[in-house]
Amino acid sequence: MPLAIAVVAAAAVGAGASIYEANKASSTAENVANQDNTLQAQIYAKNSANEQPYITSGNTAETELNGFLGLGGDPAATQKAFQTYLNSTGYQFDLNQGLDAVATSKAASGLLGSGSLVTALDQYGTGLAQQFGQQYVGNLMDETKVGANSANALAQSGQAYVNAANSNSNSAATVSEGADIATGNAINAFLKQAIGGVGQGGTSYPGGGGPNAFAPGIGG
């Protein structure tokens, strides 16, 4: 085999191997990044599914709390929240039981129609309403805190997902960029070796180098 052809063939094989390895590394990095990003998306979706019920409950509690406190300027919402309060606690039952007990006690003392009965009933009802109202507000606030904590946890999970996805994509891009550079270097090296091989190949034929190096019997 003439020297020029051998040199060019060797250069082509070397360049082809380098390009193949570079493309293989780039493809592998991209596949790994895609797999990692898919896993991160699944983790975030799982976290979202776990946190969402608490977030929803916290939002509901916040709506009820605002209505119960008369915030927002919506009388209908306030009335609805108050009815929810009455139906969701033992306030109504305790009120009826307590008023009956006060009335029975006053009746036993012969004070059923007295002003002291009215005062006692009013005091009992007011004290019970304050007790249950404060407890109800506290329960709603606790629920809103749970929702807020879950929302914060989901936000952190989302940020972690974004950071991981960006890192995976950047790593794949870095490998791909390196593969492009390696491909370019391989092509340049091939061209240099090929040109050098052509120059060297002139000595394999009669007549020496020069323009007619590859034409036996011409020139020289």
C-alpha cells in the first residue's frame, strides 16, 4: 500500500474512533440527564400529592377563619362561617344543657321568674360562647399553619426539583460541548495527517515529490 494511502487511512480510522467516542459520551450524558430529570419529576409529583390535602385543608380553614372573624367585608360569608362553627363544635349542645341546668337550679330555689335567672343565663351563655369561640379560632389557626407548612415544604421540593433538573441539563450540555470540541479536534487532526500523508507519499513513486508525485513515469 502506498505510504500516502496508509497514512490517510490511519488518520481516518483515528478520527472516526474519536468522533464515535465523543458522540457516544454525549448521547450517554443526555440519556442519563433525561432519566434523572424524569426521576426528579416523579419525586416532585409524589411530594405534591402528599402535601396537597394539607394545603387544601389549610386554605379551607383560612377561609372559615376570615369569615368567622368578619374579615373581607362579606356578611354572607360571616353568617356561613358562624353556622359552620355552631354545627362543627359541641357548643350548641353544651349551651342547651347548661341553660337547662341553670334554669333548673334557679327553679329549685324559687327564682325561676326572677332577674337573677336572666343574669345567670346570660353569664353562662356569654362565658360558653367565649370559651368555644376561642377554642374554635385556635383550631382554625392550627389548621392554617399546617397548610402553610405544607405549602412551604412543597415550594422547597419544587425548588430542589428545578435545581436538580438544571444541574442534570448543564452536565449533559457540558459533555455535549466537550464532544463537539473533540469532534472538531479529530477532524482537524485527520486533515493535518491526511495532508502530511500526501506530502510523504511522493517518495513512494518514481520521479520523487512535486506536482506529479502520484503519476508514475511523468515528470522528474
